[in-house]
Amino acid sequence: MWMAQAASKDAWSRTSATLAMLANVNRDPKKHKQPFMPKDFDPWTAPPAKPQKPTVMTKVSTCVLTRILLETPQGKESFT
């Protein structure tokens, strides 16, 4: 497993360098002043994702849920 991951990181380091070079050759300096870096294209060096806030579950009576799920918008046919 770790050898496959190392091979993937190695391949992505070369691929991201090539992609950065290609992007810089075609870059418009007026629109994008900073040159692209290989880390911009390498998924292994991407910043970690921010943790999401946990979803707060609240207690709701079944009659409220039934009304939400079975109520149809005005003018639409019901499937029940």
C-alpha cells in the first residue's frame, strides 16, 4: 500500500510540474500576476479540507413530517 502511494505521489509531482509549466506558458500576466506553482496542481499537497459543522438533529412530531413529505405544491397532482 505505501509503495503504491509513494509511486502515486512521485507521478503526481512530475505531472503537476508539467501542468504548472503548461499553465505558465499560456498564462496572461495581466489577469493572473502570480505564476502557477506545481503545488497548485498536485492533489497530494492540497491543503486539508475544513471540518464541517455537525448537523444538529431536532425532535419533530410525525404529523409535521407527514405534512412536509406529503403536501404537494399548489396546482400539482399528488401521487398518493
